[in-house]
Amino acid sequence: MLLDDILIFLVIILGASDCQIIPRIEECGLTCSQGFHCKSKPSTGIFNSFCRDAPASLSSTVLKSMKLSTVMKCVQGSQCSLHLSIKGTLNLDENIRGLEICSLSVDTQQSHCVNVRFSRKTSNKLGGRKVHVQFNCFDVNVAQHIYVTMKTIPKYCGVKLSQEYYVEAGKLDYNVDRARKTISVNVSDFLQDQDYYVRLCHKWFTCEDVGSFALIKGKESLKSISLQYAQLLPCLCIEGWSAIPDARRTQLCPFKNDTKVLWDSIVYNPATHTLAWEPACPVHVTVNLCRLTKSNDECVDLQNSSNTAPEKQSLSKQVKYSRVDTHPRLCMKFTTKQGSWIRCPFAHGNFPAWKMRIAAMAEQIQISFMSQTNARFSVLVCNKAQLSSCESVGTRLSVSADDSHPTSVNISGEICGSEICIQAWRTDVDYSVPLQICDIQCTLSSQSQEDDENSLRIISLIAIILILATMMALLGHKILTVFHRKKHEDRSPAQIIRQSFSTRVKSTPSFH
């Protein structure tokens, strides 16, 4: 139990340390750096609206800095009020008698100005030194948009500081638990003892509720809550506001660049053959139907299929295509400033599809169609110029197919080559994928002629080789005959008689 109590205490302390309480003041007013005498009075700003040329000795950076913040003044027994605290720094100069500080409400265009005057004695005596000025008496409201200016008195052209500021309305921090589909929201920079509302909404023209809102009690130590969501959409926002009348709301839309989830809401109606997509959030996107190539690395747009969904609209716009071919390679392409995404709703083969095949026959090419539903096709022989186009070579046919048996049509086998394609598409629908079969091989008759020519070349080569072999054999025989004859003529008569006698002796039989 002791350990649990310690953990709870740490959670409370850590949670409270994240919440930046707006500083409190007892009284509003004007303060200047020690040693400087200054005083303030309201001003309309009219007399300081025209500027004069600055003296050569005056630096254009005489106004050094300006810092804005919110403070809260609470009087016992009455409601607290918010004030804008303005801190400025300048280098004092003998040409400067003071400052004019103005606050303009961007929402209402109401302005309030105050003149801060330095004594002439101070300006002359302490010239060149930095002086810090703080004024915190401008009343403001929660989440008010303020434009603040600081000018010199007198007003010198080009010597001015300005800054926009939003009065704190609660700083929102979040953490997403995707497993539980919850968003934990922590609120800081809040009004102490002031209740605070937090909700999730879908941002269209207005931010529409997507669930109940949560109330954070101002007296609670932990300023965090958990909100349930259904889907993380780019228009899902966290909105918070103080529990006071007409409080300005703070919005945080952390998922605005996660647009991938938007492209999955594609619906096909088989009864009307209609393909539709409706954005769940406002997004500026161009939608096209396209044909996915065989290599799956490019999707070629179909003609007259482009639609644009504008981002600034109060209601979602449905992108619809009627009478669509349910071929697996028919896809939808979504293009935004962030890139392009392809979705192919028929890729899984759950809808009727069709196929085209070709076969080479004697002097002809047979084109066959297999369709799971009744369909009409147009066949075009074309020369492939580039990926997205195919130029017709004049041959175009029409054919009908049904789900009972394949249907075929024949074209001349003389149409062949690496750049020749046979392209076909459905003509009984408004949007069809054109399929192409390219690199058409020549037919069997052409191949037989080539084979005959090759055979004739081989026979001729063999005949030439045989003739050469015969001539070489005859030449060799002639050379040997001449050689033996010449060798016989070179021997003497005694050698011939002696060889003949020796031969006879060897051939006489023995009677021993």
C-alpha cells in the first residue's frame, strides 16, 4: 500500500509540473529599469501616426527587443481577468522622449495604446544605456489574436517593433495508443481554477463532433484525459477551450499529412457497374482511372477519366465512374502535392474478368477472348510508339464473347514484328482497360520458308565438302604413284637381279 501511495503521489506531482500556470499579478501598471524615471498615459495613437526622418546619429536598432506573455489579475471576491504583459528593451538616446505601445485585436479591430514617457533629465544624463520597460494593463480574452507594435516618441521612420500573439487558451499535448484506439491529451498553460473542455472532431468547414467531449476540472491536479477514436484520419483534430462564454478554441490536427488512409474508401456496385470514391476528409486531389502495366511499375491514365476533389468544401464530394470494366488491371490513381497513390479494387479476382490470347497458325494469327460475362470487344493492330499510346496500322475488328466458350478472330500472319501490338478493349462499357500483346512472332509459313532456305545452304555446304575431299584423294593417289615409279627407276640392273634371285631362293621348298 505504501508503494502504491508513493506512485500515485509521484504521478500527481509530475502531472502538475507539466501544467504551466499563468502568472498572477496583484496590480497592473508600468515599470522601468532601476534608476530610470518613466510614466504612462493612454494614447489614441493619432498624433504618432506620421513618421519623420531619423537623425543620422540615431541607430535603426535603437529598439532592441519585445517579449509578450499573459498574466492574470485576481482580486479577492471577484472574477480573475487576463492581461497582456509587454516587455521592451531600447537604447536610450537624447532624440527619444518615450515609447508608444499599441495592442490591436485582430478579431474585433479594436486597439488600445499607451505612451511611456522618460524624463528629459533621464534621457540627457543616461543616454546610450539600455532601459527595460514592462507594461501589463491591456485587457485580453482567452485565445485572442493580438497584434502589438512598439514605436519611439517622436516616431522615426523605419524604427519600429511589431509582433503577433495568441493569448494562451491551453496548450495541448497528445499521445496515441493505436492498439486501444485512444488519444491521451494533456493540457498546460491553462487558467488556474478554470474548467477546460476537450473533444475530437473532423475538420471540414467547421469541426464536426466525432464523439463526446471531456471536461477537465480546473481544481484537479492532473490535467489529462483519454479520448476514443474510430480511425486516424488527416482531418481528425483535438480541440480544447475554456469553460467560459464565447471562449476561443484551440485546435491541434497532428495527422493532417497522413493521407494514405483516404484512398481505401473505394466502393463498387455490381448492380449498376459503378465505381465510387468518397473522401472521408477534405483533400485537394486529382483522381484518374488507369491501366496497371505488366511490370506493375506504372499506371497509364485512361482517357477522359480525370476528376478533381477540391479541398475547401463543406460537404464531401463523391467521385463516381459508371459502367466500369472489372478487369484486375483497372485501377484508381490519386495525386496530391505529396505524391501519387494507386489502388486496384479488382486485383484480387473477386469480380468478372476477361483474357486475350494469340496463337500462330498457317499464314494467320488467331486472337482468342475468354470472358466471365457477356462482353463486346474491339481489336486493333497497332505500332507501339510509347507506353501510353499505340498507333493504328489500319486493321480493326469487332468481336463478341460470352461465358460459355472462348471466341476467336483471325488476322493475317504477315503482320508481325517487335514493335507490332494487338490491342483489345471492351466496347460495352464506358471505362475499359486496353490490353496489349506486343512483339508478334511471324507465322509458320514464313518460318517454313526460312527453314527451306537454311536446309539448302546446308546441302550445298556438304556437297562442296565432298567434292573437295574427292579431289584431295585423287591428288594423293597420283602423287604416290609417281613416287613409287621414280623410286623403281633409280635402282641398278645388278640390284634388280640380286633382289629377284633372293626372292626365288626364299620361295624354293626344302626336301630335308
